[in-house]
Amino acid sequence: MEDADLHDLTSKLELLIQRVEQLKADNRLLLANEKAWREERAHLIEKNEMARHKVESMISRLKALEQDS
């Protein structure tokens, strides 16, 4: 293999390694973002359930008041 070919191959390998490292970093960032979104979603679902229970409780109390009248 000639020196020029070896140099070209080395350059291409270095670029490929850099690209792989960049993709790894991007993947880590995406996974961290996904984790944050999942945690936020779980929190919002929990808040929604709490609100639903409060509304159901209020409806029950209103029905009870209505029956007492």
C-alpha cells in the first residue's frame, strides 16, 4: 500500500471515529432527554389522577347535599 493510500485511509478512519463519538454523545443526550420527558409525563399523570379524584369527591359531596335538600 502506498503512503498516500495509507494516509487517505487513516484520515477516513479518524473521521469515522469522530463521527462515532459524536453519535454516542448525541445518543446520550437523547436518552437523557427521554428520561426527563418520561419523568415529567409520570408526574403529570399523577397530578391528573389527583385532580380526577378531587373532582369525583366534589361531585359525590354535591350529590349528597342535593339528596339532603
